[in-house]
Amino acid sequence: MKRKLLSLALALTMTVSLAACGGNGGGGEAVDAEIPSIDKINGDDYKDLKADIKILTDRTDLVDTVYQGYADQFHEKYPNITVTYEAITDYAESVTLRLTNGDWGDICFIPATVEKSEMETYFTPMGDYETLNEKYNFVTEKTYNNTVYGIANGGTAGGVAYNKKVWKEAGITELPTTPDEFLADLKLIKEKTDAVPLYTNFSAGWTMGAWNDYVGIASNADADYKNNKLLHQKDPFTKNDEMSGPYAVFYTLYEAVAQKLVEEDPASSDWESSKGMINKGEIATMVLGSWCVQQFKEAGDNPDDIGYFPFPITVNGKRAAASGGNYSYGINNKASEDNQIAAMLYVKWILEESTMFTDEGSIPALKGEPLPDSLAEFEGVELLSDNPPLEGEESLYDDIRNTAEVLSGDYPVCEVLEAALYDSKKLDDLMDEWNQKWTSAQESFGVEVTE
């Protein structure tokens, strides 16, 4: 466990290193070229364009099958452009390092380690925010100074994946709407079935970071909370009587671990095998974005047993779920002009013409398209996306969370798990520490704090 936490701390250090490298321009200057924005580029103008482009992806399970199929279909339309995928297992860490030298290919999924203020250092502008926000979902996430540097390859809603058969065997007839109802259901699963009630997937690391995603809309039912109110709030990790807000999110994890409702040895958990385990009913529940549903369905012979429900927090009688983007496509601004144009054509094609969103059961990038079947149990739950930050505060969320080392990556969430697992620290004490760190970070950036 302690060795794992050390490796996670190293990953956090790598994030800080990227920030330092970004200020120096990384691996050279951007290519001085006129690249049409994604809304204006016309494929008919580039039928004779010759280019070989490489795309970095984390989907090791799809790179030689589904993704190769997309590349082949695109090649039929643009026979002089060849697309090659490179799959990376330790994606975020590896790409974080490779970005700094500029020699990583032409398109990548932008790692979360790249702060908004750094995006212009590495990526080609795709268009202005007002224009692209009318056409695509989730562009706020990779926008800086009104310029969009990345567009999500579909989106997800924040909730909980579960095996419906296991939950039914435990006698649960209604899905939980509060943290305590959720914990009570996990207890029933432990008592009445052989399944692991809640699988944390601690060993993978990045899976723990998913808990941070519920601090915004899911815990407050407020699209302004994450990028605006949270930054100016006094002691945001304090418990409230309604059991909502950030405290409620980490209370849910802490109590599940403390009450031994998770895997026996979180340090030995395994992400790849967990997909088949939840499909077979050996795992009852996992807290991850809705992107995981299709993977869990495809991991065994029981796809119909996989369901997905909203994170169990209710705010003044209202329930909401965050709808956000998956990894966003970014184009290397140090690639040749022809390769940047070819990359822009490919991103436009895969977002607007491919079958990717149906294949993966994700929310389409194009606005107005139907939601996936995986969100059928979100009826009555409002799907919201975080509103953009105030002018002049575009990077403030990243600045505060990274300075405070709270809500930044997976390491702080792992602190919650470790404190509960070893009974080394009470949750209220840990949340007090987080409040102090948050206050210190607010002060360092001169943030006006409201009660």
C-alpha cells in the first residue's frame, strides 16, 4: 500500500514538472502555419493531401480492432492520408513526459496533467469558443482565452456502475439517493451475496481520481459550483446537515472502506480483470464515469446485468449528474502544416461521421444527438455541464487544487482510502486539513472568499 502511494506521489511530481516545462515551450516552437479551424475546414479542398499521422491512445483493448477500423474507413475517404494508432498502457504518465519534447505524433488524448494555461504551448487551436460551443458538447473543458484547443471524444455522465442481478439478489428494489442509503445497500450485498460490494480499483490509481468528478454538480446540483463558487467558498470540505457537497462524496468512500464493504486488499486490485468480475457478478459496484458501462458489458457473457445509476446525493430534493467529456483530442502544433491539416480532418471526421459514440455507448460530441441507452436510469435527474469560469479566472481551479494538493489527481483520494483502511485518521480531521490547504491556496492567489 505504501509503495503504491509513493508511486502516486511520483505521478503528482511529474505533473508539476510538466507545468515547469510548459513555460519554456516544451520541445520547440509551434509551426507557423495557417490551419483552418475545425468548423471551417472543408475536406473536398484536401482530397490530394498526402500525410502520415500518428494518434496516441489509452485504449489498448481497441487499438488493433475498432480503432484500426476507423482509420481504414477514413483512408477510404482520404486515400493519401494514412492513420496509425499507438496504444499506451501508462497513458497519462507517458504522454505527460512525451509532450515536452514535441516528438509524440500528431493527435493525442490530452492528459489531465496539462493545465489550461499550457494548452497553447502544445496544441493547435481548433476554433473560437463561441462558435464551437454551439456545435460540440464539452468544449469548455479545453478552452483558454476563448480559444478551443481540444474537443472531447464523446462524453459521460457521473454515476455508479453496478451489477443489477447482484443488487436484486441482495433484495434491493430501489436505487439509493443518499450516501447512507448507498452504504446500507452495500451492507445488504455483503450479507446476502458473495460479491464484493464496492470495488475501489485502488491499485490502478487513476480510477481513484474519478471520485473528484462528483464534487461539482453531483454533490451540489449547481453548474456554477466547480469553476466558480468552489473557488471562493470558505471551508468547502465541511460537513453539512443535508449530507451534500464535497464532504458527502468522500464520506461515501471513507465509510465504505471503514465498514469493510470494499475488496479485502485494495493494493492488489486489478483494473483489467475487474471488468470481467463485475460482468460475472463477482463485483457488485464501481464508482466510475458512464464510459465504463460498454467496457463492462463487453467483458463477459452477461451484458444485460450491467446498469448505471446517478451518484447517491440529493440536494434540496433535487438530483443532478455531471455530464462531461472523455479525453479530448489535441493536435500537435509542432507537426508539419500538412500533418496538422490531416489531423484536423481526422478529428472532424471521427466526431461527425464515425460510429464511435454508438460503439462506445457515450454521449455524442455533436449537440442534439440522442443519449446512450446506458443513461436510462437517469430519468428525473438533471444532466448538467460545468459552466465556464469567470473572465480572468480561467486557470484558477487548476491553480488552487494543484497548490492545495486537493482534488488534484488520485493521490488525495487515496489518502481518504488509506485513512479509513488503517483507521489512521478520522474523516473530519482529514477534511479539516483539506480546508486549511484550500484556504492557504486561496490566499496565495488573492482569492476573495465568501461564507
